[in-house]
Amino acid sequence: MLIDDYKPRSLKEVISQKDLIVKTIDWLNKWKPGKALIIYGSSGTGKSLIVNLIAKEKEMSLFEMNASDNRSASSIKEKLVPASKEGSLFKKRLILIDEADSFGESDRGGIAEIIKIIRESANPIILIANDAYDQKLRSLRGYCDLIRIRKIPVNLIERRLDEIALKEKMKIDRETIRKIALNSEGDIRSAINDLKSFNETPRDKEENIFEVLNKIFKGRDLRTALRAIDSSDKDLDEIFWWVEQNIPLEYSSPELVAEAFEILSKADNFRSRIIRNQNYRFIKYMKDEIASISLLENPDRKFVMYRPPGRLITLGSTKVSRKEAEEFYKSLGLNCSLKKIREQAPLLKIILGRRFRGY
Amino acid sequence: MFQIWTEKYRPKTLSEIINQKHVVERLKAFVKEKNIPHMLFAGPAGCGKTVSAFAIAHELYGEDWKQNLLNLNASDERGIDVIRGKVKDFARTRSMGNFPFRLIFLDESDALTPEAQQALRRTMEAFSNISRFILAANYSSRIIEPIQSRCAVFRFSSLKDSDVKEYVERIVKGEKLRIDESAIDAIIKLSEGDLRRVGNILQASAVLNKKIDEDTIYEVSAQAEPKEVRKMVEHALNGKFLDARESLKELLLKKGVSGEDIVRQISSLIYDLNVSEKAKAELMEKVGEFEYRLQTGNDQIQLESLLAQFALFKKA
């Protein structure tokens, strides 16, 4: 895969992130038992890669555990305790716990076990997470130093994509490369993967979502828009949400925004018939509705950097998840529904002060 | 020990219930005879419906009340499965101890889906030899006719100013609060007869100030206003559609407010909006249309489409 072919082989080849590398090596040099390190930040920015390369260049042996492993208390104990004991005389050991914020239901007690191991481990432990402030990691944070990894600047991603496209002799224009880089939002892994999917030969080419959106928003006829929807690499529901996300970016006049949403609202009602009654016949009508957005006459045609749906929400880190808040509300033992408690939440927040764990 | 006052000062017996004399007298008579019919309590929020049901259970069963009362909140568990499962299982089991029947309390039962209400009908009848139902609702009209006809309907009236004052004084005395007379008036005005709100406003004010004055009450109460929905609508009217959308997503995804609740709040604030009368009428019609579409659609899409309609009435 492209992503493997162009993976940095040494720390020197890593783009950006010098700061993180220096800090991490420094942390390792000064490491004393009892403390672990959490490296956290957006995905595709190089966290795991950098830890791996550091281990390689410092000639440490790496013991890794990630979300694909069973991480219940007992299996962590079974695997990590031996690894945390003194390594061989010649090679120091580094323990990496990747995807530390995705301990699932079945991994109950796993975090507590990790804390125990951190306190006794003879080898340094590094944890990797997207969000170090995830509720699940709360108890763990007290035993850890934190380093945040930055997103990779878009222009550096663009330059890297250019290099790769050149070496691979790809037929891809600068404009598309720029779009991919912008759209990656600092995630170089997704950018390189996207680059690959843009380089398909034209004959069996799947239309990428940007082109599909272009044909829906800027097209002039139903058939072209419909064909674009059908040949997209995304399924209809994904396209639906891409359209939802980008309507207000495409149109600057409120009239057109309202008209486009009016169409989407109707498409949505077909959509729920499909979902609720498994009435797949309505897929056709949902498609027709979405395609009909192409008939809106937009005098103000401009280049729009389409954005993927839903990202805004997941990025804004919710401190308290909905489920945790509900648990908290229930724990208050008030004799009323969650709905009523939520209505009273602002007052409860004042009353409870720091004890308040809702929103 | 720390306690939320709405719980601490919750009446435990029928005699402690504030006002509702006409209802309470009859309930007391039922308890005395140890025989109650199925009942429907209708009335506004925070006027004593839930409290009355619990008091009945306390007085009927004493120590054993927990085993003999099934307390379900239909707003949290409103589906047909709950009625067919939990409720039915409880209804058909004989009471613990020597009591003639068990009690099932369905709070906020106007949130039960019509299907769930239909399912309830048979259960109420089939096990009436060993089980009694008390349903509470804000509006009896949202309870289907067949259920209403199986119940003795009790209408709880909204509390008068003097009732609210009685409750405030109960807490003031119990907590040894220092409070201005004008602050009490402010609470009465702001609470709209909802004692749950009274308790919370009072406790929040006491956290902020040792001596509670009128300003504290207004300050606390302003913080409790559901401002987000208004803010969202204002964004749309100001032509900031993207901000309006962010507010919407925050309400739906982060705060977990239902689309139905949001659309109702929107409809209740239309008349205060800074737009022409004609615009208000048109917007009201749109709100109605999208509330309808919500029933068979996705909350976010439908509300977003509604906000796009509001954006057409952008303020000059």
C-alpha cells in the first residue's frame, strides 16, 4: 500500500513533529519508575509511528498492546506484568499501549490494572490516545505526563503528496492535490490514502465525493447528478450527509439555502421510510430528490471547499458524554424523569458546584 | 449530609401536601378503606402529582412500600416493550405481605406512545384483582379515551401564590435562611406554581448568597432559562446559519434534547421574536409543518430545514 511505501523509516524522515520527538526522547532519558507518558492528539499525525521509530533508534525492544488485543484486567496482567519486569541486559524495553482511550465494555478493570503496572514497572510505558481528557482516562492521568501532538500543517502535507504523486507518476492535477491536503485537516495518513483513491484509471473510476458534490450543487441537469450519485464510492446515506453539511457553504443566499433544505427535508422523509420499513423502493425517490438540487439556479457560483459531514461535533471535545450525564442525573435520586432533570440542570449546576457532572 | 432540597422537603404523607385539598381528602378516604380505584392524576408540573402517589404508597404499605410499588417514568421508558414487560410482570404478581393489591405508578404517562397505551389497557383490566394503576400526566387529553374511562380522574389545580409561599417558608424555616420579603415575591412570580422549580431556585440562590435578596433570585432564574433554543433561532434570523446549525447540533447531539422538545420551544417563543406580525404567522405555519415532518424524519435534517426557513426572515 502507498501508505506503507512512503512511511518514514527514520526519525529524520518524519514531517513536522520535531518538538514531540525531542520531548519524548527527553522524557525517556529522564524517566524514573512510577510515571508513564500519554501522547495524545488527532489521528494520522504520527503518534504510533514516532514511538516506534524512537524505540528503533534508541535500540530498545518494543512491547505493544492496542485495541485489537483483549484488554480486560486479567489479560493485561497476564501480558503486561512479564513485560514490565527487567528486560535483557543488553536491550532496554519500551512498553507502548496504543489506542488507550478506546477501552471497551469488555475491557472492564483494564485501566485500573494499567495503573498498578505503571507504579511497579521497571520499564517505561507510553500510552497513545486521541483525547487524553477522555473520561475513561481520568484516574490514569494522575500517573502520567502528557505531551500533545500537533496536526501537520496543510502545506507540508501538500508538499509530501506532490512528492509521492511525482514518484508514482500519478496523473493528478495540482488543484486536486491541494483539495486533498486541505480536506485532510492535518491527518497525513488519510491524505495519502485519499491520494491513492484519486489516482484510479479513468475507466473504472469511482467518482470521488467532491466531484459528486460538484455535480449535485453546480450541475445543470438531473441525469448527470443522478449518474454521479450512482457512481460514487460513497453510499447514498453518506452522500445525503455530505450534502447536508455543505448546503450552507455552497449557497450564499438564504433563499437558496432554504430551497435546498426543503428538498433535503423531503429526501429525508423518503429516507426514513427506507430505514423504518425496509422499503427500498424509496431509494429511487430519495436519489431523485437529492439530484434535483442541481436544478436550483445559483447565480453566485464559486469554488467551495467541501467539508466532510459531522466532523465539527466529534472534534469539539465533549467533557461529559451524554451517557455519563444520564448516569449522574439518575444518581441524584430525584423522583422525576431525565427530561425534567435536564430542564433543571442549570440550577442543579449552581447547587452542586463542582459535584455537578451533567451538562 | 448534603441533600437536594426538592427531595428533602418533599412531602412524605398526604397531610403534608400543599393545597389540593379537594383531591387529598378523597385520597385519604381511599387509603383508609384500603381500597383505591385506578386513578389518573392530571395537572401542571410541580403541583404534587408524584408526591401524592408516593404518599399513598407510604400510607398503604408502610415499611413494605418499596416491594409493592412499581414506579416508572414514561418519559424515560415510553415504549411498548416496557408495558408488555416490566409493567405486566409486576401487575400479575401478588403483593408481598398481606396487602390486597400492588401499586403501579406511571409518571408523565402522556409521554407513552399510543401503542403503549393500547397495550396498557388490557393489563389494567386483566389484573385489577391484584393491581392498581396510578397514571400522572400534564394533560389528560393525551391519554387515550379507553384508559381515561377506566380511571378515576383527579384534576390537580395549579398552586396559588399563598401555596407557593407556604412551601418557601417551610424551607426557609428548615434551613434557617435569611431572605427578603421581596425575594419571596420574586420566587412566587418566577416559579409559575411549580414547587420543584421553587426548591431549586431557592437552593441555588442560597449557594450564591448568604442573605437572599430579590436580585439573587432573578440572577439565578435567568441562568435557568432555556436560552439555547432562543440563541439558535436568533442566529438564523441574523443570517448566521452556520452558527444556528452549531447550536442545533449542540442541543441534539451533546445535550440530548429531543427534536420534538426543540420544535415546541421554538413555537413557544415565536410571538416574542423581533419580526413582523405577518412573519410570525408564516413562521408558525412552518413550525407546524416541520413538527409534522419530524414524526417521520431525522431530527437534525428537519430542524435544520426549519431554521433555513427562519433565515428567510433575516432582520434588516
